[in-house]
Amino acid sequence: MPARTTQNPDGRDIYTVSRLNREARSLLEAGLPSLWISGELSNLSRPASGHWYFTLKDAAAQVDCVMFRGRAAALDWQPAEGMRVEARALVTLYE
């Protein structure tokens, strides 16, 4: 479904969900270049696809993450729940 903009009768610009996600993704990717992030691993899942899904958290916040199969296969260590890690990250929003 294409993202569309609508306007309320009073002239307000009304975002679609698709437009909001697309613009938020653009802002995140432009404003946060590749960076290092530190946190504790939780909710680690390694499905048959080979991708790893996990949460990185600290005392006050958490962020959902994915490591794609190619990167995961190249690691020389195995992640575990509760492990403290530093990771290179590309911040984005899944659309």
C-alpha cells in the first residue's frame, strides 16, 4: 500500500502510518551514523534462518536488534543471555 498524505478540512497534514515510518527511518539513518552501543543481551533467538534476534538493554531502556546470517556466521564467539556486549550498529526502523 503506498504511503499517502491527506489533509484535514482545517488544513492539517495527516500522516499515514507508512509515511510516519518512512520519515522516521530517514531521520534515524541520516542523524545516527554507524555507531558502537553497549548493553546486556536478552531475549536471544536464533531461528533456522540464521539471523539472530535479541534485545540490548541497560538499566533504563532497551532496543530490539537483529544480526543477519552473514554477520552472525562470522563471529568467533557465541552470545548468551545476560552477556554484556559492545556492538557496531546501523540504526534504522523496520518498515
